[in-house]
Amino acid sequence: MDEHDAPRVRPVDLRDYADFRRGPATRVRVFASEQLALDLLCIEPGASSGVLHHPDQDVTYTVIGGRSWFVTDDGELGLDPMGAMLVPADTVHGIDNRLPDPLIVLAAIAPPGEAPEDPVSDAEDAIGDAVHHPRPGPGPVRRAIEAVLGTRRPR
């Protein structure tokens, strides 16, 4: 089968790309064409993407799971699952996960640019002041459950 016989439609299961094992924040290229790339970001509780800047690319982010905080010079915007936003080219931004649940975000990037080589880092030197937040305590639901059932003890 040569490239002319290759199927034009390529379905994927995003669960195959979700990866929380490589660090507190990872970015994985799902696929790319000449016009568009699709990346999956997996961000642990209390972590952030670090500072992101795409000088020549528009990026659309869609929250798949968890709740995100997008931070830009214009302020902050929280998005729940199935919420989406467009970040125009040359906008410095970051993605925070301030809750105790994992965050999964799909990024559509046009034009595609370079694939991420390594996982996104949450190292102190890669984080701008606007996107660094201390790890939050348990959320209100977890606090209510712990108030009734007590805290879980390690075995």
C-alpha cells in the first residue's frame, strides 16, 4: 500500500494518548496534517502547562476532563468539560489545574508547527508567575465526604 492508497480518514481513541506517567504535565501529538495538528495535554492536580506561546499559530483548546484555568495577560478563564476557547497566534498563556482531579485538554493547532519532543515541564524555571499556583487542598465534595467518613488511612 503506497501513500495514494492510504486511508484519508484516521480515527483515533484519545484514551490511547492520555499519559500521566511521564510527569505532572505532558503534551502528546495525536496526529498532524500540513494544515492542522492535534495534541493531548494531561495535567496532574496542582500542576500547570508552564508558559505557552505560539507566535504564528492559532490554538483551540477543548477541555475533555477536569476543570481548567486558562491564564493570559487579559486575565483568567475557567473551563469545564466540553468547554472550548480560541487562543489567537502570539498570545502568551498557560493552563492550570487547581483541583484535585486530573485535567485532560485537547489542543488543535493551525498551522501545526513542531511536534512536542518532551513532556511539558512543570519545573519552576518554566513557569511564569501568572500560572504558578500552590497545590490546592481537597475540594468541597471531598471535604464533605471526609467529614462524614473520615480520612482514608494508608495500608
